[in-house]
Amino acid sequence: PNSVSSRTVRVCSAQCNAVKRSGAMAALTGFPYGVVEAIAEHLGLNDLLPFGATSLEMHWIAAKTASDAAKYAFDGVLPAAYLRLGPREPPDWLKFLMALQPRCLVRGNRKVWPDQTRPLPFVLDTTGPWFVEFKLAAAGAPNGTPTIGLIDAGCPDTTSGEGGRHWPGDLSRRGTERFAISLAPYDGTVLAARPGSLTRCRARLRWEKIGDEQRKWNDPMSCGFLIENRKLKFFRVGGGGAWHSGETVCEDLPKQVS
């Protein structure tokens, strides 16, 4: 049956636990389809993997269940369309895991860095609330440090090249057709570009400067931004080791940002 009572779910869940303990996950193939779906909804990801490996039908049930759970848990997050497992497109649940894994965006030591904007592997609904954290260390940088920020998710697609996917140039430093904003966390400089404007806005948060980008080494700094109700605030960890924020720097973010 397609409709399953709560009592049936409890009974089937208990039977599923027994099956897991016995290592005979394949025994679930004998249950009615609706009961199997109900059991799958009560399994964690580690249990869904062997569950989906028992048969093709179980595979589709497990994949749908995991994807539905991921979309519910991360409502407002959209993994980047370019995420791939080789030539194949991964299932939705795996896209979320790939997109939300910590990753290094920029790393290296060179005299000349290309001027570019690199996207995060996900899009955020600006209703929020979302907090995105970065760790940044820069040294021997006479022209300043890398910045953190966000752009309108409607920007044209990125290009692939040295270092990964990117847009040429710093989109927050020049006028574009889309919104872009960035923060230099060492000194609190904020740059923003608005649609239709050929110039960019520049401001500075009331933060004391931390470190010196031109020194041979600086300790890594934690920083990030908070998005809530289409408003944006930048944060960083100060010299005393505590997080602090600046004032709201934008109150009308685009509906989706990356």
C-alpha cells in the first residue's frame, strides 16, 4: 500500500533495525513498496548506502530519500550546476555534500596573481539566515590581501582556467551588470559595484587594522559574512580572539547570491 500508518512505520523500523544488525539488508526487498519507502525515511545516510546497494529499485528509493532529506535540511541552498563526478552528474544529495565541504579557494606563493573573482560552489537565498566562514592568511602582499564577499547569482557563468572556475577581474572593483561586494578583512575596507553603475563604492568599517600584509608571515584570520532578510554584515575574529561584526553594509541584497 502507498499509505502507511505510524504504527506500521514503527514496526517496520524495528524490523529494519533487526535486519541491519543481522547484515541482511537485502531482506527488505520482500516488503511492500510503501513500507520500504517509510523505512528508508527513518534511515541515516550511512544506512541508506547499503540499503540502496541491494537492488536497482532500492537504489532509486534511497537516492530519492537522501535527496529529499538534503533539500529539506538545506532549504535555501542550491549547489552549483558545474559540480560533477568525472563525466557524470552526481545525485542531488551528493551535490549538497560536495558543495558544503570545506575547500581551499586560493593557495600559493607567486609574485604576480591573476586578477579574478572565484565563486563558492553554492548559491544562497538571501532570506537566510546564513553565515559563511573563511580562513585567510596573506603575507608578502604589497598590493593588499585577497577579499571575501558575494555576487549576484545571476552573473553570467564562470570560465574554467588556471586555479579553477572564475570571472576575470575583481567584480566588486568595477562597474558590472550585476551586484558584487567584497571585504578586505585585515583593515575592513569594503568595495561594492551596483548594476548599471560604471564606478564602484568604497567604504571602511570601524575596525582596527590587524596584521601587515607586507610582512613575511601573518597568522591565519577567521572572517565571514552573515546574510539575513536580504541584509549583509561582515565579521572577523579580532586580536583578542573574539568574533566581532561591522555595521550592516547592505539592506537590499539580490534574491540569490554566490
